[in-house]
Amino acid sequence: MYKNILLAADGSENAVRSARHALGIRAGQKDSHIDIIYVIDGEKAKSEVIHFGDTAVIEKKRKERLKPIIEMFEEENVSYDIHLKHGEPGPSIVEFANEGNYDCVVIGSRGLNKLQSMVLGSVSHKVAKRVQSPVMIVK
């Protein structure tokens, strides 16, 4: 069905569920490819530096968060690349998606309450509004 997919992931349970759906929508196509984008926002980066200090340790910890997804993709023999970006998640994912040639963007919903969604807007909502290709939001 879709050959070139962008998966927004942060290592959360929602991201793992989204990865399963990304595998499903590629419909077993052998030549499909999934790009995984993991955006580190400024506050989280500061907290990691304070907590871990060493940049190599921080990078290792970030990749460990994606380990369940990587294992899933390798078990299914799926071609993938990981892209670590720094910035605000919504706009960073939108920019990356619109610069790429993706058939579909897959992202998990975060479950903000109504007030949080109204005031802040969810990342998945921002992505769905601004990305030029189809977007699948996984609950």
C-alpha cells in the first residue's frame, strides 16, 4: 500500500503502537522504507545533560528508547533509518515530512485533555494540519 513512510517516535508506548501500524500499512511490500524521526525538544535535552552529562551516554539513551521499534523492524526485515532532530516536535516533524517524499506519516496521539489541547495543541494535530502527505494518527 505505502512504500515510503515516516514514523514519528519518541520511545513511548504510543510510538510502539504507531510502529506496528506503520508495519501494517506497508502491506508487506519488500521495497518499502520507513524513516523514524525522533525530535528532542530543548527542555528534555537540558534535563538529559544535567542528569547524564556525557553526550555519548545521552545519544545511547535516546537510541535505547527506540530499541523496541528497531527490534520490531529488524524482525520483519524492514528497511529503516533513524533521524534524531532537535527542536519543537510539531514544527520539526512537519518540516522533515514536507522536505521528504513520503506516502504517509504515522504518529501516535498523546491523549491531552481538552484544556491542554485547546491551549497547547497536540503534536499530532499540528502534524495532521500542516503535513502535505496523508497522516495516520494512532490512538
